[in-house]
Amino acid sequence: MRVPWLLLAAIIGLTVLVWATQHWWVTRGPSMGGRRREPTSGIGVWRVEAKVEQLHGRHPAEERHRVTVVLRDAKGRELETPGIGFAFDGTPLAYAVGAGNYYDRHPYYRLDGDANLRIAADRDHLLAMTCSNTPPEVMARVRTPAALSASNFQVPVRHPRHRDLVVTWTGLGQPAEVLIYRTMEKKDGLGNVTIEAGGPYAEDAIRHRIGGDASSRDRGQWTIPSTYFSGSADKVVTSITLEISAANQGEFLKPVHGGSAITAFQMLTLGVELVSP
């Protein structure tokens, strides 16, 4: 009577082993790289991260437009899916895998200025997906923010470091976020110069929201105090950078993972050189 119990235990053990083997193969695969070769029918359980960016500077030549899509699994791992394609307003995105060894691969889809891309501001745009050479199917919609350009702002190219800087704007189409950070120069005893460039994550970066209501979007101003231009005994603030941005969230028209997002950005970057009187 003990044999059936042993047989049952053996069957259960074999079942567990087969399940574990299949689970390992699906999640890791022969590559052991941590990025799965997913079946092309899995878009409903993947996380889609799509960005539509319109980048501007003081001059038209600095304008750049691009669209980027990254697919991730539910755990956040980037997925290599060459059998899937995307198109933005009918223009296909190129599929690529970022350089690096197998453990540092970064697959993505990109459409940028190399394709002479120009994305209209304050318009609805469509992101479509193709699967194994099937016809494109619209999966998301996003409206780009209202246009941002240097003509909306009065920000000097050079400014005396001992004076407050008044930033003036007119004709904003929607509220915007202003990020300001500093670039500093340090000299040692031998005269060697070190440049310390600031950025969005600098501890001394300033963030400010403008155009919160219709009247302030039509015309407004904000003052950056001259104390922000002060350095220290061994450092001089040589310039500041203003990044003025607006963003809109879009919507997915097909089932995707709950962490998915499609976002349209407008960003205007203005540099200001600080000079001594």
C-alpha cells in the first residue's frame, strides 16, 4: 500500500520540476540576460513608455523634435521586441538596441530630427503599433502642449551678476514649469580651472511654476534674486540655465500595463552668461 503514495509523490515532484523549468526558460531564456524575448501578442501586459519631445533654444537651428518608445515587462525590465513596430502619425519609428554588453542592452524605438521630423504644437497625435508585419493599429493618442519659443520670453544673453534678473513672458498657451541651475568655475592655486556644470538634480536648482491662470499666461514676470548668482571664496557662478517646459499626458486606446504612459513635452532652454560690472 506504500507504493501508490511513493508514485504520487514522484508525479508531484516531476510536475513541480517541469513547471520550474518552463518558468526559468520564459523569464530568463538561454541568454541569461534578464531581458525576455516576449511573444508579440503580449502588449496587453507590457509597460509602454512613450515620449513626444519638442525641444527649442534661442534660435530656430536649435529646434529638435523626437519620439521615443520603450517597452518593459511588469518588473520594469526592457524588452527586445524586433517583431513589433511603432508609427507616429504614420511615420515609422526605427528600432535599435543601445550599445553595451548583453547585460547592459537598452532596446528602444526612435523617431528624431534625422528624419526631418516636425511635430505640430497644440495638436492631437496618434501612436500606432504593428505586429509581425500586420497593418498599423492606433493604440494611443496625445495632444502636444501649446508652443513655447524664445519670442515668448525676455531673458538676456548676458546679465550683471550683482543685479536681480527679471524674467518676463507674454502669450503663454498653458502653465509651464521653470527649472534654473548654475554653472560654476573653480580655480586652484596653480591657475587650473574646473567647470562644475549644474543640472536638474543639483541641490541648488530652483523650480517655479508660471502661468497658473489666464491673466498671468497673457503677461507676467518673475524675479531671480542676485544672491543666486553669488559663488564662494573659490568658486564663481559663470552662467545660469533656464529650462521652461510644459507637458501633457495622453491616453491609451488599447489595453496596456497600468504603469504605461505617453507624454508630450515642450521645452525651451535659455542660457544666461553672468558678467561682472
